[in-house]
Amino acid sequence: MNMDKKRWMILASACLINLCLGSIYAWSVFASAMTEYFNTSLHLNVTPGDLAIVYTIANSVGPITMISGGWVNDRLGPKKVIALGGLMFGGGMIASGFATSVNFLIVTYGLIAGLGLGMAYGCTISTSVKYFPDKRGLIGGITTAVYGGSSVILPPVVTMIVGKTDAAFAFKIVGAVFLIIILLCTLVLEQCPEGYIPEGYIPPANKAAVKNDMDWKEMMKTPVFYVMLLLLTSGAFSGMMIISQASAVAQSMIGMTAIAASAAVSVLAFFNALGRILAGYISDKIGRINTLMAACFLSMIGLICLYVSGMNTVTTFYIGLSVVGMSFGSFMGVFPGFTADQFGAKHNSVNYGIMFIGFALAGYFGPQIMRNIYEGTGAYQNAFLVACALSAAGIILTFLYRKLNKA
């Protein structure tokens, strides 16, 4: 098959894999059901809060295998790496169905599934981006949007399975299905030929293109890497902060019911996924850094809307939530292609894994700062101001990036 056609099959397979991996966003459904299972079937005394550490660990260990798996991917190709990641992810979920304690879940879901997720997710994105040098922004947006879109699609499916069986069986059946899907999808995947250029595409002869193919050591010697990493942290901060407690904010600050608050979470997830695709597409037209600067401006507008929101100001709250979700999605969609543009596609699996540390920092400090501010003041408003300041810092970083890139 012609490579220009086959790359679309590879993209479709990568997206299906990411849809499975994105089931981590359905953790809240598993957690509440598993709490009930532990307490009623195993006679333990566990709360949903006790299981929060499992989700935290699963998210935190991802960059470890994104980097190590990326190193193998750049040398051996995605088939073996993603197959191993899929075995760990699906196998970890299946093993979680046999859990008899929180510590058991920490090992099976937090560590095994979390490490497998990072290994597979990093490779699906970098492989797809390598095949589409002509559409890096759009492809980065699509592959990350499908992953994020799982937060809309999978929770109701998992809820239905749990309702008809129990949490333990849901872990086993969902893990088994995902394991099979991921392994079947890897059969289509191939390593992108070095220097691959799609038919009819002429690479831009600019300075960013000339700097291609730095390995991670060379990348980390450049000042622009640290600017980009801080820009990713600043841009992802507001989204990670609000995603972590969107339901609680909707209920305590706006006065929504639990059902209405769950709808707000779905709206946030939808605009997060939409922002990844739109920003990726737009960045191919107007440039990555221009798109990211616009996303920072958008984030500030959304955060100000949230800041002025209060009891029953549902419209203002939804506007703020949607705009922040769109801005956050923009950063997640644009950065895979942005990293490949700046440092080359050859080593992008490892380079993007290291760049992803910026996202991990936002994922740690965002929720932490919001929680501390709420506990200290009894309100969320000051947290929105902190996030707004970081978005403003992001705008400054885009100008610094331009200055360094011209040097």
C-alpha cells in the first residue's frame, strides 16, 4: 500500500489505542464502585478519598515510560513498545479486578497500568506526528483529543457495566477488551521511514526546520527548551487546576446539584477535546507560537469569567469553563507538533516525553494550589487569579520564545 494512504490507517489505529488509554478519565466511576465493592463484599472500611492516591500515582508515573518507551520507539518502532504498554495497561486493569485492598490497586492500576499507559500514549502521538510533517498540529490535536474524549464516551459505558455486575468484574472485562483492541491495532503500526516526506509536500526552509533532529541531550542544552517547558506548565495550569475539582466548584460556588455539576464536567471535557483539534489545525495555518499566545489570552478571559461567577451565575460559569477547557486543549493539541518542529521528528518520542514534564508540573501544582486556597479562604476565587497570572506569564514566554528563536 502507498505510504501516503497507509499513514491514515496508522493514525486511525493510534486514535483507537488512545481511546482505550483515555479510560483513565473514567477512574471516578471505578473508584466509587470499587469503594462500594470493598465495603460490601470484602467488609473493608474504605472511602472514595482513600482511592485518590491510586489515580494520582497512575498519572504521575506516565512520564517515566513516555521517556524510556520513547527511546525504544525511536530505535525499534512503535509496534513492540505499544504492545508492551498495552499488555501492562490492560493487564493492570484485569489484575485490579482481583484487588482486595487499596495497596493492591496502587500496584495494579497505579503502577502497572499507569506505566503502561505512559509507554503507549507517548508512542501513539510521536508516531502519528512523524507520519504527518505536513499536518503536525492537526494530527497532534486529533490524537490527543481522542484520548481526552474518552472522558465523555467511556464513563457511561463503565457505569452501565458496573450497574449490571460489580466494579471487580468491570475492571476485568474492560481491561480484557482494551488489551485485545490495543494488541490488534499494533499489527497496523510501523516505524516511520527516516526523512519521510508526503507526496506534494515541500518542507518550509526556515530556521526552525534547520535545527531538526536534536536528541534529548542537545535539546536540553538549548535555552528555548526551558522556555517551552515553562510555557507548557503555564498553559496547562488552569486546565489541570479546574479539571481536578470542576464538580466541587460547580456545586459549592454556583450552587448546582450533583447531576448538573456532572453535566458541567462533560462540557469542560467536550471543549477540552474540541480545543485540541481546532488549535492543532489553526497552528498549521498561523504558527504554533501564535496559537499558544492566543490560547493564553483565551485562558485569561475564561478565568476572569470564573472569578466573577457566584451563586446561580450559571451562564458566566459555563462560558468561563468552556473557554478554559478550549485553552487547555489547545496546549495539549499543539505541543506534540511544536516539539517536533523545534527539535526534529527523529527523536521526538523521547523529546516530547521530557517536554511532558511541564504538563506533569501543572498537574501537580494546579490542583494542590486550588485545594490549599479553598481550605485557607473557603472560596475558589483567588485560585483563578493565580491561574490568570500564570496565563499572563505564558504570554510573556511566547515573546521570549520568539526572541530566542531569532538568535
